[in-house]
Amino acid sequence: MLSASYDSLLVAVSLFVAILASYTALDMAERINTTSNLHSMAARLWLAGGAVAMGIGIWSMHFIGMLAFRLPILLGYDPWITMLSLVIAIAVSGYALWIATRPELPLRRLLSSALLMGTGIASMHYTGMAAMRMSPGIEYDPLLFVASLVIAIVASAAALWIAFRLRRNTPHVKAARAAASIVMGIAIVGMHYTGMDAANFPANSICMAAREGVSPGWLAILIIVVTLAVLTIALLTSVLDARLESRTAKLASSLAEANEELTQMVLHDHLTKLPNRTLLEDRLTQAINKASRSKGRFALMFMDLDGFKAINDSLGHHIGDRLLVEVAQRLSNVMRAHDTVARLGGDEFVILVELDKPDDAMPVAEKLVEAVNQPFMVEKHELRVSASIGIAIYPDDGNTRHDLVINADAAMYHTKRSGRNGYNFFEPSMNANAHNQLQWLQDLRVALERGQFRLVYQPKFMSPDGPVIGAEALLRWQHPVHGMVGPDDFIALAERSGLIIPIGAWVLDEACRQMREWLTLGYQDWKIAVNLSALQFNDPQLLDVVQAVLEKHQLPPHCLTLEVTESTAMYDTASSMQTLQKIADLGVDISIDDFGTGYSSLLYLKRLPANELKIDRGFVRDLSAGTEDAAIVSAIVALGRTLNLRIVAEGVETEVQQAFLTSVGCDALQGYLMGRPVPPEQFLQAIQPQQPTMRQA
């Protein structure tokens, strides 16, 4: 027999290639497994690519091991038989990857697959040996031949089991794959060299492929380079794809979270987190459809909190907001999970309740009223409110969303007019008031475009009785049916509907136009005062509107005073101060209206860029020396003086009030005693008695 030897460097290289091929196979199994559809084109491409990379890796390990084999004769390899061994390796690898990525791997399938795969690997090995075309043929030791086949089958079983177990991307899986690759590489190499050891070459053997086949010299280098390139490319592709998939998954997760947050914001009230109007309308539509199909019933309940406004105005909006959150939580706790509790805005809540019969709404309403009646503890304040509820039943009180909402609202207002703190079912007679409100709202929408609004002007006098130092613009509505309508009858409706924004912009424009006219007539020291509603003040376009109006009428900014109520200015102090400062930077005066009725912090008040404090008429009405109102007015005047603010008192109707306010130091007075609101064409004539005094001054 010919004496054989091995090139130790190539043996080491073959082991390295076997380990690298094993790791590639495990990584490819993960890529195939992570594909959402195992029958998709992407999964098939990964399977094909993995089979080629793994097959080339196993085959090259085998061939590098053969190239490491040395005999004292010239050796070569038949190219076609060599290619056949490569095809066998790729086919076996593809089958192994396909088995490893199945949803399950029972023992019976594992054993049968290991037998088939092991036989395939052995076939690859012995086909590769046959590529030498030895004459006489290679003689194999039966015991070692069987041993190599057993090793191939056992190694295949271990490889399949490991690939199946490590196919998912779990914590520490990379380290586990690395260790498993070493075990699998050693097993593959062990099978190969056992098979090589089983081969015996007679002393007179010659290699028939030595001259016609491929010589082993450059073949070793070519196989090593190509194999490493293929395996490296396969691994890099897998790693890059995994990273791309990870980033895509993170992006998808971020988008899902963003969509969920956006949906939450769009469909839920930002303060109480209850469903808002949009979500309520959707659920109401669903309830109508469900009840229509099943001939069922449900109740729509409108709830308004009694006494909330007083708390909000006296203790501040932040306390009011906390109270609304507490009310929302309490309502949610007493209702069933499948019922809907929604907030429409302000202190208005809507409850959607499934019923078996109409009378079932009564205990629900009583439970809601009782829940709200219990005291609330908010920042050490014990607060009490009550609930006025109106109930509309589907389909008795309406079979459309619009009818149910209108009728429940009408029933709620009936409860308020009937003494509050209770509930009422809708009755047709209640609808007259609801339709009346709708008609007023419709009329209000067209009033602006049809020019039905008017401004009247009430003069302001320097204390005690002149001269006139300006006027306050007051809004009136020249209704085509009801005649001249005062602001108390429509401003609240305009604020609820949002129409106060365009109406307020018109008031500002018309007042500045009139002031420009008076300025042209020579009244250089006058100022025109315009009230800002809470919605107007919070409008992000307010500053642009003020600037545009001043530029349009070429009115000096100091001729305009914007009046903001104390409660509005104190609602969100940081935002309010920012807005007020921007107005002040334009040169426009700022007046804090209704002072004394809100809840001001002196710390914030002294930082407000205001020029004027306006004492609320409620303190002036019952004013006389020694009363509580007199003490409050004196304190407000003293505070204003300390802060270098002008003090204006409104609602002056008697000479006693005029004398007292002058004595405590008010700078300006306004009221029916000295001048009533009049249209602009009558204004100059109405203040004529004060003109000589003004001009002399």
C-alpha cells in the first residue's frame, strides 16, 4: 500500500471552512425562518442562496481536505465527477435548510432526514474520492467506511437539531450559534477524515486524472478563495438584511405607536382622556345600526355640571381642569365597560347606555347624579357640584343621530330650568327651546356676512367728571326679526360655536376705523378699548390680526387698548404672559378687565405687561363708605398704584359712587351716570358738555 500523509496547514483550513460553513447554515436558517411567509419568493431565494453557500462550504471543506492528502504519486481530479460531488453537496444543504425551517421537527422526521442527509454527505465525499480515477481502484476498510457513514448520519442529526433550535433570533443566540458551529465543523471534518482513513491505495496505483484532470496545486488556492468569498458574501448579506429588517421593524413599531398616539389624540379629549365628539359620533352611529338590526334600545344622556363655572372663576382654571378629570374618572367608574362616557368640551358630558327597556335609564341617571353629588377633594379644596341630565331614548325620541343629540340636549336644558341637580326624559314640548337655539345659531352665522352687527361706544372720563379720554367699543346685533340684541343674548352662543373669532376680528377692525376717524378730527389723546374673548385671546392668529388692523387704518398702537378678563389672563399664565408681552411689544395698551372677580396670583400679576386695571361693576354697584365692597375697591386701587397701573371703574351710576371712586384714587370712570353707549354718529354730540373742559385741559 502507498504511504499517505497530510498537509497540516490545509487540514487547519478545512476545519475553519467547515466551522464557517456551519455558522453560515445556521444564520441562513434564521433568515428563512424570519420571512413572514415561508412559501414566498423571498423565502425561496434565501433557501436557494443558503443551499448554494452551505453546499459550497461543505464541499470545499471536503475538497480542501482531499487536497491536503499526499501520496508519493502525481494526483489529479476529474472535473465532471468533481462537479457532481458539488451538486450533491448543494442538494443536501438545501434539503437540510428546508427541514430546519419547518414549523415542527418530530423525532421521526429528524431521524429520517438525518439518514438521508448523512447518506448524501457520504455520497458527496466518496464521489469526490472517485474523481481521482485511481487504477487499480481504491480499496476501503469496511469498518472505517461504515464508521464514516455513521458519523455522517449522527453529524447530520445533530446539525438539523441545532439548526432547528437556533433558527430564531433570541437573546444570546449569536454566541450559541458560534459554539454550535464549532461542534458541527468538527463533526463534518471527523466524518471526512474517517472516510479518508478508510481509503487504501495499492502500491502500483496510478491516478488516471493526473494528466487530463485538474491539478491540485492551483485548485487548492482557487477553492479556498472562492469558498471564503461565497461564505463571506452570504454572511454579509444575511447580516445586512437582518439589520435592515430590524430597522424596518423598529420603524414599523414607531409608526404603530405614533398612529396609536395620533388616534388617541384625534378621538379622545386631551384633558380627561374620555372619547371626544368625533369618537362619540362614531359610536352613536354604531349603536343606531345595532339597535336598528336587533330592534333594541339605548339611551343618550346629556350631562352638564351645575356650579362648575363659579369654581372655575373663583379658584382658577387649573382647579377647574382637575375637577373635570375627577368627574370623568368617577363617571367612568360607575358605568359599565361597554357603555360610552364622552366629553364634548367645557363641563358637558355625554353618556351612551344600552337598555332593555326605556325605564332602565332611570337608575343609571340616578346613579350618575348621586356620583357627581359626592364632594370632590382637589388640592385641599372640598368642591361640590351637581349634575343636570337630559335623556333621549332610541327610537322613541329620534331614530337619527341628529335628532337624538338635539332632544337629549333639550331635556338637559329643561332640567337646568327646573332647578338643576336631577334628570328629565325628553318630551316633544322641550324641543321648542332647542330649535330656538338652533335658529339663533343659524342667524348668527349669516349676521356677519350680511352686516347686521353694530358698534356702540361708551365714553371714558377722567375722574371725577372729565374730560373724555376715550371710549369702549360695545357690540350689538341688529337682528332682522328681534331688533337690537345685546351681547348677553348671543355672545355665549358665539363662543360655543367658535363664531366669536371672526366676529371679534370685525369688532377690532371697525373700532380701529372709528378711532382713526376721531383721530383725524383732532382727538389725539383718546384711546379706543376693545374686549377680547377667551377664545380670541387664545387664537394663534391674534397678533397678526391686531397688526393688520393697525396698519390698515394707520392707527398708532397707543390709541388701542385691548381688554382681557382677569380669569382669561390667569388661565395659563406662562402662555398668557407670552401673548400679552407680544401685544405690548406692538405698543398696544393692555387692560385687565373684571378685576377682583378671578383668582390672581400677585406674583404673576406684577409680571403681566398690563397698563390698566378695570374694577368690575359688581364691586361698584353696592358701593358706599364702610361696606365690604368699599374696602375691596380701596385695596384694588392701592394695588394698582403700587404696580403703576391706571385704575378704571366701570358701572358708575350714582354721584355717591363717583365721589367715592374719585376719593380713593381711580384715574378714570365709566358708567350710565356720565355717558351711555351710543352709536358713533351720536358720540361727539353726547359728550359735548365735556368738550370745553377737555379742550381747556
